[in-house]
Amino acid sequence: MYRITKFNKFLSIRLFSSKTASQANFPGAVGSNFTTTLKFLYNQPAIDTYSVLDNDGNLTVKESDPKLSKESLLKMYKNMITLNTMDLILYEAQRQGRISFYMTSYGEEATHMGSAEALNIDDVIFGQYREAGVLLHRGFTIDQFMNQCYSNELDLGKGRQMPVHYGTQLPQAAGAAYALKRQKKNACVVCYFGEGAASEGDFHAALNIASTTDSPVIYFCRNNGYAISTPAKEQYRGDGIASRGVGYGMHTIRVDGNDILAVYNATKEAKRIAVSENRPILIEAMTYRVGHHSTSDDSTAYRSKQEIADWQKVDSPITRFRKYLEKLRYWSEEEEKSFKKEIKKKVMTSFAEAEKRVKPAVKEMWEDVYGDGLPPILKEQKKELDRLMKKYPDVYNQDGYAK
């Protein structure tokens, strides 16, 4: 029954359930069943991991086959190989001191191409750093990758960011998705992040914002087992990252991140729900980071070389997908050798061209940041730098920089 009680000038309506009621419909937890058992929840059964292909490239259930065209399947596979080739060359370039930093994507290629193939160009991507393949699949050219890593005059970021860093912000992704919703766009936002980022406060704020505003955003977590140098078992308790999506009232799925078709199916359905129902989604893609976290890391300090070798041998996303294509007679050993030779030559040519280009002009430091012009303090700094560069041209040598 309802009882109306007056507190000062405010009326409060309290719901008192009878002894025979089965559910407690409190404002903060609608649909909770009453129980007479005193029991604390500690751990629920682990969330299932959705998969389509086994390790030999066979469909586990024929109905799960997305029936993608040969053209789409080969584009996905070739981009996986291209990403691998680019990673190898740029990693070695950093070791030779030719670029300052790099991060490879070995072992996580299926999360890139599988998700990117399920999206279209109107969907907004918030990429982190180990999502270069997503950009590649959406049309970012090899030349653009090379220019970004060299921070040269053609770098779209104008030398303001570390190599292979494209930037991601989880709360901002929720805001961007809310804007798409308000504009009634037939598109969603996809925000990529690692499981380590889920330990940051921004992660929780982002999911709560997206959930309470019913915004069309897909939060795509690459759970590769290591947050830089911290194994997952030392970073968090509970059932991975997917369990947190359920806690925030979001549609959630855990997927085999080494299975490119499973990632494709999950992302495609996630987009359908996000756009048609204006709901946020959390995808946890379970994968393994084969390479070091970055060129600043030695992963053998916190995991064994044997562990890495076992993962490469048993569960390579590229090998699994290649076996699937070979069973369809879409790919062969001859085509593999020919394409690898061709793409290596293309990457090396682009690499050499980017290395020769000059750095962005010094004036780029002051441009494109503030739409309404520089604030007074930066105007003073610019004036002082101009003065010093004119007074000491040898110290502030601009050779090698665009004018």
C-alpha cells in the first residue's frame, strides 16, 4: 500500500510491500526479488565467450557464418598481413634510433579488422594506440602511418603526438554518442581501450554517462592479459571487464578476440542495438599481446618466453583466419608469398619517403589549438620565441624544418 507522509514542505511517497509481495521495486533496484536467505554475493558464474571459428579454421556452428563476400574476407586478411609487416619494419626502425617510439599489435589483429569491417565510415572511432589496423581498414594510408611515426611535415597531427598514438577518451566518447543521438544520425561511436584503462576512474564515469543517457556507443575492450606490465590477475578481481557492463545496465558480450568472425558478428550486432535502440554496448574481446607493450618495455621481465611462444603456436588469429580462407579456396601459399613480398616493398618505399621529409614548421606549435585565437600568455611566449630565434639563429637552427 501507499502512505503519504509530509516532511516540511516536501511530500514523500513511500512504498510498503506486504509480506506476500515477491519483488522489491525500490527506485534504485527495480525487479529485485525478496528473499529470507542471508547471503552475500561474491562471484557469479563466468560470462561465456562467444566464438565462431575453432583453431583449425572450421566453423563451430554453420549458422554463425556471417557469409561475407570473398572481397571483404580478403581485404580483412590482407590488412592483417599489412599491419604485421608495418609493425615489423617500424619496430626495427625504433631500435635503430630512426623513430622515437613504437607499439606493435601482434596477436590482436582480429580485434582490429573484425570490428572495423562491421562498421561504416559514418561511425565515429575513438582509437587508442593498438588500433592501427582499425584505421588501416577504414582507409588510413601507409604513407599517413609513416608520416605520423616520423612526425614530419605531412603528419596530420603536426608532430604533436607520440608515434602510433591516436588518442582516446572514454567519457568524451559518451558525449560524442549523445550528440549523434540528438542529431538523429544513423551511426554510433566506437571507443577502443585496454583492460588496464578499465582501472581508471574515467572508465566508470564513461559507462555511467553512456548508460544513463542511452547513448549509441560501443565500448570495445581489448583484454590482452597485461596492462603494460601488470598481469590481469594482479590488476583486478571479479569476472574480467564484461561483468562491469552488466553492473552499469549495458548490453554486454564477451568474445574470442582471436576469432575475426566472432568479433565481426559481435560488433555488427552491437552496432544494430546501439543505433536502433539508442543503447550503449560493452564488448570484451579476449586476446593475447604477443609483443612487448611498447619499445620501452621488456615483457620477459613479467612473463616467460615459453608462454609467449605457446600462444603464438596455439592461438594465432592470422593463422586461424588463413586456414578458414584456404578451406574456402580463397587463398593459397603462392598468394601468401606474393602478397607479403609486395606489401613489404610498399611499406619500405613509404618508410623511406617519410624519413626524408622535414619536420613541421615551428609556427605549427601555435596554430589549430585555439579557435578564437591565442590567449595572451601564449602570445607572449610566441613573441619571446620569435625574438630568441632571431637573436640566436645558430642555437635555434631551423634547418630540417618546414618554413
